[in-house]
Amino acid sequence: MTRKLLFLLSVFLTFSAFALDLQQAKDQGLVGEANTGLIAPITARPSPQVKSLVSEVNTRRTNTFKRIAVSHGLTVKEVGHIAHKKAVDKTAPGHYYQDPSGRWIKK
């Protein structure tokens, strides 16, 4: 039993060590702030890790946008646009964001 637990723990820790977080992905220029308030890959062919990260982050953001939209009488799209403006303000130099036309810009 202990051996199985140690094996599972080591697999989990190994997987976690290779997991990409949002800050790392932004630092590496792999993702940026999309004009919808979500994040998106910068490249046309993102890695499975980047795709997974984008999906995970966007699910959380979409759920948050829905809650805010209901509580403030807005649409999810309106909340996303407000979130995009805030995200652009907070975007660090060297990171990417989309302008309203969808063009990627490096801040």
C-alpha cells in the first residue's frame, strides 16, 4: 500500500513539475490576453500543454464572467470586454495582448 502511494505521489509530482502555469506561458510568449477577456495561444500550433492551460484558465474566467454578469445585469460578452481592458492595463512589458481587431501586440 505504501509503495503504491509513493509511486502515485511521485507520478503526480513529476507531472506537476512539467505543468505549465499561466505566468510561465506569458513569460515565454506562448499565450496572451485575447480581446474577449480570455487568454489564447499566440502561435497557430500550440503544444498540448498550452492548449490544456488555455482551456483550464478560460473555463475559470468564463465561470467568473457569468457570475459577474448575473450580479451586475450585464452580458457575459460585456464582462469579458471590461476584463480585457483591465488585463491589458495589467499586462507586463514583453507580454502579449490582442487589440480590438484581434491583432497580437507585444507590450
